Amino acid sequence: MPRKSATVLTAKMVETAKPPRDRAFDEYPDAALPGFCLRVYRTGGRSYILSTRVAGKLKRRKIADATGSDAIPLAEARRRAADAKDTAKAGKPLPRFEAPTPPPQGVKTFGEIAEDYIARECARLARGNDVAGTIRRELLPTWRRIPLPELRKRHARELTDALAKDRPAAAHKLHEIYCRVLNWALGHYDDDELGIEVSPFANLKPPVSKTARAHALKPAEIATLWRAWTAIGYPFGDVQKLLLLTAQRRGEVAEMEWGEIDLAARIWTIPAQRSKSRREHIVPLSNAAADILAGLPRFGGGPFAFTTTGGQRPVSGFSKAKSATATEVEKLVKAGDAEPVADWRIHDLRRTARTGMAELGIPEIVCERVLNHAPRGLPGIYNRHEYQAEKADALDRWAQRVNEIVTPPPANVLKMREAV
């Protein structure tokens, strides 16, 4: 029986483990499943082995290949080994290894479908880069070589269950993406190319229920965050300030290009290809927003306004930006110099701006046009007015309100109405 290990096998270890020089093979036990190990042969071949007792006798059985055309992902091999151990505990013989039946000639793997989806579909999606990144990061490492007829609901559950506890929103989004990829494939390929007529995830329920957030920041929270963003500075502090002032989406602000900005006219034009609604959107810039943009550094390496690569690529990694914000907030609160901030998300800034404009008495239709939400039904068909002047007034008033929150007057200064 293989020695015990404190190391959990990873896909990278399976790929990089070096073959032995002076013996037939080496074994790398897995701490996640006692008795399960990776065997690396002197020839370079690799396989997954299970050692367990059946009716009191130690048995060793090959579970699957780890290299070659018949290789399966580590997670799948571990699952099969766990099933085999359960069989042994029941006193039944261990199942013998059988090489998987090759798929019919011409049947595509998930990897081929996914790469095609990224190339043809993600390019036209407003958040296509994010979707492509999720596919490459979460799906392709384990599903790349699986022919579509062999995909099962359990493959999906293994991925989403690992996320659902700590990152339920990410688990729900991953579920949406792999379902979307399969449904897209069914509409673009013939059945004989896929080997399936119905998606294996057709009746698979989402791993978690999706609940709409309703959190809008309170004035005291806005004041605390604004001070934290000021401490962080460029680029993420300024990005988050503009998200609050303009009420636009995270990707639209983060991927802003200098060619879209006209500071003299105080407008920012989001092109249709970058807009989620696929409509060009003209965003009036308040004085506060224009001042932030005017103070940004300029780089000659590319067009992006918010960048850490000299303008070549837009900023990314908002989780780190949010962590940096949280660190600054904690400093302010510990010093007794600011109010704490409840759990919040980047998208809450957009909701906060929308709520704030409504509280200022700005008409519903103007607020929706600021967010680039087109009215549905007949109003959307017949009302072609762009509301540019009304949008500018709304964002000016909202910026003034934000300024009142983040730079309150001294305690000995009263508004005229309050004094009367």
C-alpha cells in the first residue's frame, strides 16, 4: 500500500512529476484520498492507482491513465477511486480498468467546442473577455479532452459544488456559462458532429438560488469609501470614484479609452461594441467626473485611461482593488475617523447612484437613460429622444450630492433654511 502523504495531488503535479531513472516507477500518494496515488513510470507514462482492502486482503488496481489519448482529469480519477473504495467496503470485487471507448469519428470534445465558442461568440459579448477567462480557468483544465457524449451532470456538479459554499455567485455564473456553451453548440453543429441531440445539462438545476442584491450605500458609507479611494489613488481609487459618479458598468469604466473622452464638451461616448445593450451611449460628465479624468496620468503605450501596463491593457483584478479598499476602510474605522461600511459589491455603486438620483426627484425615465436602459414596448419604439440635457442635469445634481456627502460643511456653518 502506498505511503501516506500530507500533500494533495494537483493537476500541475500530475503533469510535471519527473520519471525515475533507476527504478520502474515512482508513486505519489494523494492526501485527499488515502490509498489513491499517481504512478509515474520510467518511460514517462502515468496512471492512477488505488490500493485498498477487499475482504481483508490488500488489492491494487489501476483506475485510469493520466497521460495519452485515454487520459482523464485528476478530479474524475479521484471520483472513480472513491467509488471503487465504496465497492470494496461492501465486500464486492474492485472493478477492472477498462480503456474508454473512443468516440465516433468526427465527434468533438468539449475543448474544441469551447475554443470555437470563445472565438466566434465571446468576441461579440459585452463581457466576452470575462466569459472566455472563466471557460479557460474553470472548465478547460478538466473538460478539454472529454467528448461531448461522455459529459455528465456529475462533471458539472463537481465543479460548482467546490465553489458554491464560499463563492455562490461564481458557482451560479459558471453554471450559466457551461449551459450556454452547450446550447450554443447544439444550434451551430450537426448532431453527428456532437454525438448528442440534447445538452447533458438540460435539466440540471443551478447549484445555488440566485438572489438579487438590493444594497445601496448609505451617505456615511459613501464618505468612508471615498476617503479610502483617495488613499488608494490611481488607477483603482479613481475607477471606483467614477463608477459612483457616472453610474456606468464596471467594465465600461475600467476599459475606458482616451479616444472616447471629450473633456472640452464634457462627454464620454461608450461605443456600441463596448456597451452591454449594444447601443452607443453618451455619458455627460459632471465637473467632478471631468476633474478626475483631467488629473489622470497619460501613457504613450496604448489607448486605455485606467491601466497598469502603460496603456496597453485596461485594469483588471477588481478583487484586489476591493481588498485594498477594505484595508484603508479598516484603518479609518480603527482610528475612529470614519463610519464602518457594510458588506458591499462593485455593482452596488451603480445601484447607489441610481437610488440617489431617484431621491433627488429626477424622473424615472431620465434615471434609466443615464444607466443606458432602454424602455421596453411601445415607448422604446416610438420615443427616440436621447434625453442628453436631462441626463447631464441628473449627473450634475448627483455629483453635487456626492460632494456634499464627502466634503460636509463645518459644524458651525448652517444652511439658510435651517438657520431660519
